Amino acid sequence: MAEVSARPQPGLVLLTMSLHSTAQSLVTLAESGHEGGGHASLSPYLTGGGALFVLLLLLWITTRFNRDR
């Protein structure tokens, strides 16, 4: 059987502590946020529509360069 060390490896401890502190910071930030989020002039429909348009444009450009000859 393989021997199991009682001491955790240093890299694993640092990674776990880093993930824990990062998660704790994000939870604190999310709880302290103000209502609404974002600027009042930003419309989610306009932003989503703009993103969709840009992605469709990039898809169209990519397919123009990828034509079979």
C-alpha cells in the first residue's frame, strides 16, 4: 500500500487558501452592491442586440474567408 503523508503539500494549501479568500471577497462584493447595477442609460436589450450583431458579423466574415474553392 502507498503511504499517505499527514502533512498537506505547500502548493495545495496556498491554492486552497487563495481560492477561499477570493471566493470570500467576491461574496462580500456581491452583498455590498447597490441596486440596479450598471449605468442608467445602458439598456440590456441594446447591449445584447449589439453583441449579437457583432458576433453575427464576425461569423459572416469568417465564412467569407473560409470558402471552399
